[in-house]
Amino acid sequence: MTLETAIRDYQAKTPRSRQLFEDALRVMPGGNSRTTTFFDPYPFYIARGAGARIWDADGNERVDFNGNYTSLHPGPRQPRRGQGHPGRGGAWDVLSGPSEHEIRLAEILTKRIPTMEVIRFANSGTEATMHAIRVARASSPGARRSPSSRALITAPTTGCW
């Protein structure tokens, strides 16, 4: 199997993830808040998880080797941890990749705050501060900018959101 064949197969199996990625590009820099889970041509968007398995927005089942960066080594939705976030009907609690929920939240925030073109969510105050430093450096006089650079506003999140 060639790389081109593998990419074509992936694209054929993930049309909904591609659409979600295109939606995300409008409200999040690079279309993703977790650059470590990004890969070409676009990441798959996780819809749900149970134990060591996750399902993407297209219904493809995968083994979750990431485990939310080892913070969920038993996997999402373990019976002893309850039935997930009550506002989502127990669909999932924390997953290790992009999801439609973060896109919809970014859309709400950028619509409510017209001067905020895009948003990047952060996992901690440290991560948010690093993003703020990048924005300050990019917007300082004489800074070199790439054609695709846009200001980032970060929102620290913890746990389930």
C-alpha cells in the first residue's frame, strides 16, 4: 500500500471528519486546539468512547492508544466513573482528540465576541500563557509574520467541558 492509497482510503472513510475540520478552520487556528493530535490531511473527530475504544464522527471504531495523554489509562466511560457528562446524555466524558463539541463552543464564542476571530482552548494556565506570549511576539513592531498568522485568544479548560 502506498501513502497515496492510504490517504485516499482514510478520506473515503472520514467525510464527516473532513467537514468538521473545515468548520473548525473557521473558528480555531489550524482547526484544532490539540496540535499534537493533528495529522495530514485532517484529524478524525471523536464522537464517543468506551473503555479502550473510541468512535469517530463517521462511525469508525479505533483503539485509543492516546488515553488523553495517559490521564485516562482505563479509557473513557468506565462504569465506576459514572455515565459521562450529564449535559450530553452520558455520551462521553473526556476524549483525546478533536470533537464537534469544541467546534460548536468556538463558534458560539466567536459569534458572541465579534472582535475574536478565532479561539484556541488550553488545558492549563501555563499553556494559555504560552499562547499569549506567542500572540504578543507576533503582534510586536517588526515581528515577522506568516501569511496565515492570526491572533489567538486562549481559554483554559479543566476536566469535562
